[in-house]
Amino acid sequence: MVNGVVNDPTTSTTSMDGRVRDAVAPGAAIAGIMSDSRADAIYQYHAASDADFNEAAADKAK
């Protein structure tokens, strides 16, 4: 898709950087959503691990 935006002949009056930006914006948005989801999953995993560790430490301290 980006190759077509950059290399295909066009009569568009839009600048090249504007055409490229419009072509890659959807992919960039999806990449951001996926990155955010991964960060949330890692945080939740480690928060659960921390809770298990703290619970085990509290049990051993009794």
C-alpha cells in the first residue's frame, strides 16, 4: 500500500509526506493499541506475581 502511495503516478495535489502519513496512519494506530495492550498484560501479570509473593511472605512471617 505504501509503495503505491510513494511510487504510483498521481495527479494528487497533496504533498508526498501527507500521502505517506495518510497511508501509514492506520497501521501506526493499530501498533499503538497492540503495544498498549501488551504493556497492560505485562503489568497485570507482574501485579499478580507480586501479590502471590507478598501473600507467601506474610504467611511465612506468622
